[in-house]
Amino acid sequence: MKSFFLTCSFALLISCLQSHKADMECMFAQGLTDVDCGYVAVPAKRSEQNSGQIQIAYLVLKAKKQSTKDPIIFLQGGPGAPAISSMSVVFQNNTLRKDRDIVLVDQRGTGFSEAHCDELGSQFMAIMAQDLTAREEYNHILKIAQDCKYELSDQSIDLSSYTIAENAPDIEEVRKYLGYDKVVIMGGSYGTRLGLEYMKTYPMNVSASILLGLFPHHVSLYENIFTNLNASLRLVFKSCADNSECREAYPNLEERFYKIKTQLMAEPYAFKYNNGIFYMNAQDMLLLVHQMLYHPALIARIPEFVKAIEHKNPGPVRVSLQITESTMKLINGVMYWSVMSQEERPFVGAEAFQLDMEKNKHLMPGPAFFISDLKLQQEWMDQSVDKTFKLPVQSDIPTLLVNGGFDPVTPISNAESTLQYLSKGQLVKFPMNSHSLMNACFFELVRAFLRDPESPADGSCAQKSNGFNWE
């Protein structure tokens, strides 16, 4: 959903490329040094002859010194988030790059790898800005989804080609094209599922793996989606109540949180945003908080966010809205809907989602877009991958699992259940962290792990925390 300014026409570039390494300056990474980038042509759908091709974009951040160590291929989450634009700054000066290449691959349908309907993120924000009921919101999203499908149909785009069964071979094609013997897989969120699939399909090509915020094949996102959000919120309320400074500055935070949610259900909070008026209702508020729960620095702002709505102070609210907007525009809706329609929706028990809602009535109407997500996916594409997809991935590859205690979408229980099937797996828990785990301690762990992947990981730094720096 994110548009990029390129030094040449993207459409023209794709039309004349097969597998192609970029000459001279890399068009993906202006300002970066010692990089290589280009495209690898892969089949659009491997089970069908003459299905056409998709160009998969890659960026190699070359090791600072010559080394024979296996490169790290990073797999971004979402599904639908591009790796090149979002992660190059993370790895540009990272110590892991000292003696290893870092390879960023935009998965098919994301970023520079032929993303489609990339205006959807802006359209989602325009829908949020209105004061709509959950049903009205769904109808608006369904309309823009249908318009996108018509556009893709005119281009003969096969939505069923966006699955992990195509995605993993794409990564393998990049590995072979770049000439690497073995690689280290690093994946975050949905990237952990793709990482596990790659480990299962190409085990001889992986020397080790690092997986953050586990979203394995055998776990259903929707069966506990509200329960996981509730657990994360309760930890925030407890942490604030247990901290004297937070407790004094924001007494009775939990009670106030649900009070403003109820108030917003009756009357939205209107304020200026992006040269217009944004009408924040209850589901908008819950979505913004859900996004804030992804990172410790943003968790620390939740009390201030609640107070800002109480006192009609738009400053902190705008900051939170900007964070959500950047995510909306980053993740490609076509790839997200296509993957989830085939890999998640068909495997949710008929009553599981409804039951989870009923268990968490205090969170209703639920974060914006969440309530109608499954229904929208069915309208997008009523198709399923084989049911064997949901079997746990078993592997003997040395694997470091990392998960945060406050994670509202991929809780530690996901990592614990995954660990059972990895004979050389190790789990390090970050009790005071959340979904975004790339901090100094994490990279220290990774460096030590890669020196000797089969030695016990020292996760002591993950336990050290002074708590949140409450705003």
C-alpha cells in the first residue's frame, strides 16, 4: 500500500527485466552503501504452465568485511509488509552486518515485488475518519475491495497465487540466484510462518533460524484474537497500577479506559487531522491502542492517550493515529487478504470467533476492521489451501525463538507450542517487551546464538528491565 518515488518508470523496468541485477546505484536504497539489488523472475503459479511471471525484488546489504559466514535472509511480517523499505534502515549499520550479508526480500505482492492496489491504505484511513458503525465500515471496505478485485481481474491477476506455498519457493529462487550455499533465516510475525515453511521445504539450505513473535502454521489468529488483546491490556493496567509514578499520574487507568470507550460509542471525538476532521469512535480508539501495544515505548504512552481523550487534547491522539496510518499504508491489502483468505479463514471453527467475542464483551465493538475481517476475507476469495497446511512444522534446524510478554497478537503461548516441534529450538522470553523485539538485547542474543547455535542461549538480558518509561 506504500508508493515509492523511483528514478525510472517501475512499469517500464519490470517489462524489460527477467532475472536482473541492478547496475550502478541501487534503485531500492538511495543513500545506502555497499549494496546490491535487483529482481528474480519466478512463476506466478507453479502448478500451472504459462502462468506468467512475478518479479521478486531483493536488496543485499553486503558484509562490512569479507567472510564465509552464511548470510541472513530477513522475512517481513504482515502478511503484506515489504522488507526493503521497512528494514534497510534497521540493518544498515547493524553489527550483524559486520561479517554477514543481510538479504531483504520483498515477498510477492509487497513493496517492489509487484504490489497491487497500493492506494488501499489511504482509503482505509478515509473510512476510519468517518463516524461509522461496524456494519457501515464493513460495507465501505467491501466496496473498495471489490473495486480492487475488478482492477486485478482486468490485469488477469490470480489471487490464489498469493500463498506461502508460492512464497517459500520465491525465497529459494533468490537464494539460488545470489549463489548462497546455506542461509540463516530470520523472520518476524507472519515472517516466522514463512520461515518455518522454508525450513520445512528446504531444510538442507538452512544453517540456523531466528524467529520473532511466533505465528506458526498450527495456530489460528482468530480463535483468540480478542482474548490476546484483553490479556495484553490487563498487563498494561496492572503495570501502571504497580508503578507509583504511573499510578499517581493516572489513577484508576483501567476504569477510565473503558469509560472513554463507552463515551466514544455514544459520541465520537472530533479533531483536525491531515487537513480534515477525524471522528474518533470506540472502534477507532481500540485499533489505535492495539497498535500501541506492539512496542514498549508506545505502551508507555497509553495512559497519556487515555487522558488526552478525556481532556480533548488532540496532540497525543494524533501521534497514535499517525503510527496506525503508517502501518495501514505499509501493508499491502491484496497480499494480506489473499493469504489470510486461504490460510486462516477456512480453518477457524464456525463458533470460535463468535465465542471469543462473547468472552470479551467489554472490548466490543472491537478494534476497527477486526470484527468484519473474516467476513471480508470470504467475500475476497472463498478458497483454501490443503488442510495439511495446519500441521505443526517439525525441524532439527537450530532455532532461536523470541517472544514478548505484552504481545497482543502473537502471545508467548504461540512460541511455547512451536518449541515442542523443534528438536534444536530455544525460547527466550522478553517479559517486558511486546511484538516489536529488535532491541540491543535481541541483537546481542542473535550474535551469540550464531556463534554457536547449539549452545544454550543466555537470555539474562531479556529479563533485565526497569519497566516502562510512562509518559
